[in-house]
Amino acid sequence: MPGLIGKKVGMTSIFVDDKMLACTLVEVGPCVVTQIKTIEKDGYEAVQIGFEEKKEKHTTKPLQAHFSKAGVTPKRVVKEFDFNPAEYKLGDVITTDFFQEGDIVSVVGKTKGKGFQGVVKRHGFAGVGGQTHGQHNRLRHPGSMGACSFPSRVFKGKKLGGQTGGTQVTVQNLTVLKVYPEQNLLVISGSVPGSNGSYLLIKK
């Protein structure tokens, strides 16, 4: 799907048809075309775009050569999208004009990392419960595993405590409520993954 790279600004709410809707402000673009991939050369068609300026001294020499070949300054985030390569050339700038009010988009982002969490917070377990049968210190524990001499192990994928968050998530069927081209801002219905300032992919 074609799309652009953006940065989450924060959440707010707006009135639409006398209804207050929760929404997210996303700074989208301007994105610059840094590479065009074709079937003849790369085996598939795609357009690589970059977002947000990056200091040259913080950019590796191979990437400096990659950006200079496209005639653009170093970019912090680079991603590929399914644009039609025939419609773009190196150095083209794609802005929020790519989106219109009412568009249905999918947003890809990395969720907030919460570290190692137990089953109550990670999976919504109720805990063992009351302090009966001598379980005075097991209120937030998972309880019985349910296994015996067979299979004598815990099956993979069982809901237990572990690393929570910090994973890539896609939220689909969100609506573009407002477009502010002067500020490069989109107002998208609902919430999107990640903390304020995190990078997102907004796909049509």
C-alpha cells in the first residue's frame, strides 16, 4: 500500500457532527524520494522515501553516498512503499496533500515498552483470588499450570509473564478527519501505537 512516514504528536478530541471524537495528531512528511526500485534492476517495484533531517556527521558513509546519489540531504527514517515508480523521480517531495479528509488509513507503529510484566497486567488474569488454602502471598500469580507427569512441560505460547510492549502493531480502518497542509498535520480518528514523538507509517 502507498503511504507516508510520520511522527506522533499527541492525542486530542474534536467535534464531528455534534459528536466529540478522540483523535490523534500526526506530523506527516514532507517525505523525499531517495530511491526508485524497478523490476529490471531490483526484481520488484517500489519507491523509497525518507523523513526528517539527520546530521551528516551522524550518518554512515554508505548512507551518505546513498542520499547524495539521490541529491537529497541525509534522512533519519527511510522506508519503502508501493508507489508507482513511473510517477516519481529522485528528489521529489511528497506532502500531506497525498491524503484527503475521509480517507481510510492503516497506521503502523511500535507500542510503548512496559518491560517484564506479570500475567495480571500482561494478559488480564484475575489472579488466584482470596487468601484461602494457605495462599496468603499468591494474589497476582497465574495459578495452576494444569500439566502433570504428561506432558511434564509447559506448552509454548502459554499465557505467562514476560516482556510486554515494544512490538510492531498495525491499527486498521482509521479515518482521516482533518488535513492541515501548512503544518504538515493529519488528524486521525482513534488512537495509534507508540508514545509521543515515535515514528509511524500511514498507509492508504
